[in-house]
Amino acid sequence: MVSENKKYCIIQNCKSIETDLIPVLNYADFSKEIIELLTLNENHCVTYFAFPQDDGLKFIAAIANDSTQNIFILSHFLPKNVEQELASLTPQINALHIFEREIHENFGVGFPGHPWLKPVRFAHNRADTNLKINDYPFYSIESNELHEVGVGPVHAGIIEPGHFRFICNGENVLHLEIQLGWQHRGVEQTLLDKQTLLQRNIVAESVAGDTTVGHSLAFAGIMESLAGIETATQLDIERSIALELERIAVHTADISALCTDVAYNLGASIFGILRTAIINQTQAWCGNRLGKGMIRTGGTHYPLTNQLKSQILQTLDKYEKQFVELAHLTYRLPSVENRFDDIGTVTEQQMRKIGAVGMVARMANIPRDVRKSHPSKAFVKHPYTPIVLPKGDVFSRFLLRRKEIKQSIFWIREVLKNEEFVHPSPKPVSDIALKPGRLAVSLVEGWRGEICHTAVTGKNGELVYYKIKDPSFHNWKALELSLRNLEISDFPINNKSYNLSYCGFDL
């Protein structure tokens, strides 16, 4: 649907629109509309990117309204034969800083007025291949009293590569800068290169191993919308149960890891064991503990039977009894409370400025949750009430996980109590014909937060562009902000309290 002012189109989650219907604005109008939309707290940018089209670059911005379920689609075209510079929108809307940086890195477009067009990922196909990762332009302060501390990209234990550069006055952190971009997997390009639906599905579910269900669900939503496949509500309910099991499992693992960081070994051990019970249930369902193979376009190989329904309820009953008992003890331990309380605090204002999503938004008093704001069929039929906390510190991030686990268990029970899984679900499609000349946006509330997949088809129905945004794309900046004026020894618990994705960011 084209807006009344004919400046943008309005679509819903997991719906597509003809690209020819999207008004192509000059940059002045494009900028004006984006700034006006994002000035409202109920709106936030879910994706903003450019891709080659004809003899220039097509810019697409998607802005979601958290109150009306609308997604506003705006576009601009920049011909190659004109100056490749566009006035930066970051001074007015800080959350756009990283989108503009990525466009600059990928295509060399300048954004005069941007505070710092630093690289984002060092992708193989970046515009300036002379820019090397070792030449990353870190912020620095000239002083005889300050020193720098570098951590990574190679870390102790099993962790993905990322470099953290601290500027400290003694033990006090004045500034933290995070440099990613070490993996160069080329996920988005691989999705275009692969020609079969199954190959693309397998790539999508590997975007982030701990969010297999979340990313594969976003991919399925894109493919189904572009192919005009209307799936049954029951299938979406089954997928959403898998999504909530993934949330319970990873939240439990994170609680275990936070207990490790404060040397509470009982909590570290038992919460870790409880996480295993949940992922084993996922394995009993689809044959893989992380949910690989669970989500496929158009249908499922693993329908949720009444037998599985009973197993899930039994697993949750046993899990909840042990979880509640240990959580009751853990969350009241003075040694845990004192270590987490008032540490790594960020404010609602800061999180709105960086465009935070998911847990990072909700622990700072921002009720941003796709399950509520842009619900799929499952969450329309069985509404979900997001958990929001006001304080924004490590303890809030610790507590939010506990509360979200409880809420997800409640939601799954209510669904299973009111649904009968007696009719066989359709099998996945092996091949699909994508509608030509269309754009689709798919939003999923993964356990970290808002996942956004966007795809554009060409005149023959081929994929011409595929864009992935993991919630960590927004939220790494929150970790940087939360370390200011803390001791450097507070970094591990801050880092784990966010548990942001390296691979989901480093596409």
C-alpha cells in the first residue's frame, strides 16, 4: 500500500510488495521522511541498505512501527554518473550510524557529516580492498597517564574472534571500542549464489548456530512471502514453539555462564544441565539439538504430534521444577546480587539512540518485541506479553532471562493446552518460483532480539539481493557504552550479560 503522501509504501511482516510500487524519492525527500518517522519513539529502523541496480545504487530503508504492525518502505536511487556522496542522517538519528558505515564500506558512498565512517565487517567485496583489518582506525587519546588494553581476536576457550580495545586510567575504563569483521563468511552473497531452495535454507540456518530456529524461520517467511505460499496457522504455531524452546535453552545457558563469571559453581553446573534437557527435547523432535532441519519452506518434515506434545510438556514440567528451585536461591544470593547490581548500567535514552532491540531494549524500559509488535499467526492467535525491566544493568539482563524463561514456558503450555495436532502438516516444498520484481521483509523475535531478513527479486523472479540483520548489529554499541567508568575487571560479566553474536554480525 502506498502512503497518502506517496512518499513510501506500507507492508506487514512477512509480506511482499512490487518494487515498482515503492516511490523512488530524491535524497532530500528520502532523508526528510526517514528523520520524521524515526523522531517518533514508536518507530525504529529495522534495515537500511543499498544494492546495485541498473547503472547505480538502489537504497532501501525499512522502518517498523511498534504500535500499528506497519513497516514503512522508502527508496532512493543514486546514479553512478553523479557525485557518490549523500548527507549523513546520523547527526539527526544516531541509530543510523552503522547502516551508513556499512553502505560506505560496501560501495564507497560518502556520508558528509557522519561522525566516523569506520569499517563494519571488512567484507571480501568491500569497495576499498586496500583497507586492511590491521589498519582499523581506533579511537585514541594522547596522554602519559592513560594506557590501552587489547583483548582478542584470539581468546582463551571457545569463542569467536573479536577484538576489544580499552582505554584505561589505571583500572578504570574510559572508552571501549569493539572491532569485528574477522570471519568473512560472505553469507548474503552465498544465499544469492546457491540455486536450490534447500541449499539456501541450510545457509540461512547457519547464520548463527545458537539462533538456528530464529534465522531459518526468518528465511522461511521471506521465501513463502515471495512465492505466494500461504501457510497454515498450525505450522506457524509449531515453528513458534521451536523458537521459544530455543529461547529457553540459550537463556538457561547464559544464566549458567553468568554464574561461572561470579564463581557460583552450583548455579553454573545445574543451569548448564537444565539447558541440556531442553536442547535434547529439540533433538527428540527433529534429530538435531540446535534445531537444524526443523524449519523448511512451505511445510515440515517433523510435525508436532500429540506424542511430542506430551513429551514437551513433561520436559518443561521437570525443567521448571528444578529451574525455579535453583533460581529462587541464585537470584537472592548476596554474592551474586552485589556483583551484578548497578554494574554496566545503560539508560533508556542511550538505548533509543542506538536503536537497541530485543533483550537489550527491554532491560532498559523499551517494550520492543516482534512477537507483540509484528506478530506471526501463532502470536496473533496466542498473544505474547513482553517482559520489560527499567534499570539497564547486568542484574537486569540476568533477571530478564529468568522472567522470559517463565513467560515462554507459560506461553508454550497455553498453546499446547488449546491446540490439537491431529492433522498432518504439509511437507516442505523442494522448489519454488519467486514472484518477479518484489521486495519482502521478514521479522522474527529471536532470543537475542529482532532478526530481519529482506530480499529483492529481479524481473525473472531471481534473487538479486538478500540482506540479513542480526540483533547484534544494533546492540554491540550497548556493550561499549556499559563499560564506561567501570573497572576493566567488570568486562567479562558485562560481555556475557549481553552475549552478542560475532558470527551473526560478521556475515
